[in-house]
Amino acid sequence: MNKKNDIVSQLQTPKSDTEIRQVWRHLRCNRMAMIGLAILTLFISCAIFAPLLTPYDPTKIELANAMQNPSAENLLGTDWQGRDVFTRILHGGRISLAIGFISVSIGLVVGVPVGSLSGYFGGKFDLFIQRLIDIMIAFPGILLAIVVVTVLGVGVERVMIAVGIASIPIYTRLVRGSVLSVKEEGFVAAAKSLGIKDSRIIVRHILPNCLGPIIVQSTFQVATAILWAAGLGFLGLGAQPPDPEWGLMLSRGREYMRAAHYLTTYPGLAILLMVLGFNLLGDGLRDALDPRSRKYR
């Protein structure tokens, strides 16, 4: 029996090392994807090493240096409380990336198992789950996040939970559709005929073949989560002062747009570039992970 199980596993599981090399080779040939990867590498590196790249405290108030224009000492100027804008943007990247990755992780942890079970077993369970998802999808994602934040309260941690909950229906529907397609393949029927448990079939045989769409969607979803978090921060429902969150910086800086446009320009550019980086990388991964696209390269 163990020998038969290994045979089924080998038939349906791609050679991981070879597959990864193929994906990387095709991704590397995509110039726009490489630009997106370079942008994200820069932002992530700056976020990790932010304390080493600037000597200033992102929350320390120095009114004597308030509203200083960009200079050699303060690369992007200072805000109305004398805080260095460049420092706050670097540290704000930490908050935005944390919100993006953690909220997507919440969506994955809940959405993938629920979508897998719903698609595999079907029946009344599937019907019940999909009606719940329909109710959640009836609300636009950002609106659902606002509702959750209103219930839970404001703050970075609550924003992560709110955006994560808003991501659950996206992953549930995506994984369910992928499972419905994969479970019709011959290797799944062979595994069932050998008496392999349903849980093992889902984890070992079906989900590995659904990783491509999940990875691509996660890349796009991180960008969406960053945008939603910035929107919540702009509305005053996300991070609270003195946190250097980009959406909050945009909201507070708009009062000084005529006198100091850089207070909104640079945080806005940071949001734009990071979201652009994730979207470019996601487009490249979508093509690289799709065998049909590889034929034309």
C-alpha cells in the first residue's frame, strides 16, 4: 500500500526544484516583473534597516525644526512637529508591510482550508459556506474592513484583523474553484481507489496543484491590503498618532499642502511605488506560473 501511495504522489506532484527553476527563469525574462521585484527589495530593505539609515526618531517632536524644507540634513524636510519626513516614511514602510503580510496571512489561514473543504466535499456544506461568502462579498472589501474596524476599534492591530477578514472570501472562492478543477484529475481518482484518506488527498495531492493561483493572488492581495490600510489611516480609522503610517501622514499633511506639499507628496509616492511593485511582480508570477504562457516565451 505504501508503494502504491508513493506512485500516486509521484504522478501528481511536480519536481519542486525543477519547477522553481523554470518559474524563476521565466520570471527573470519578464522585465517589468524584475522592476517590481527591485522596487520591493528596496522598500523591504529600507524598512528592515530603517534605524541604521537615519539618525532621527520618527516620533520625537522637535518644534524648533518644524516645517523645514528638504535639505542635506533632512532629505525630505520636516513636518509641523519637527519630525524628519524621510525617517517617518522608512519606519512607515514597516507598518505597511506588516499590515500587508499579516492580513494576507489571516486570509490564507482561514480561506484556504474553508475553500478546500467546500470545493472537495460539496453538498450542503458547500452551499452553506458559499452563501456566507456571498454575504461577505456583497460588501466592497474596504467597506467590510471599515465595518470591522468600527466594531473592534481603531489601531494597527485591528486594521490587520479587519483587512484579513475582508480577504477571507477572496481566498475561499479562489481555492474552491481550483479544488473543483483539480479533484477531477485522474490522480485524485487513483488516490481514492487506493483508500487514501480525504484529508491526505487534499493536503498532499490537491493543494500543491493549487499553489500557483494562491501565490499570485497573495501578491496582489498584499498590495490591496496596503491600499486599504492607507485608506483607513487617512480616514482616521487605522494607525493613530504618532505612528508614522503612510495613510495617516497623508491625512495630517493635507492641511499644509500649500505651504509644504512634500508632506503629502512623498508618502503618496511611497504608497504608489510599493503597490506598483507588488502588482508588477504579481503580473510576472501569473505568467511564470502558468504553463500555457511559457509556451510563447
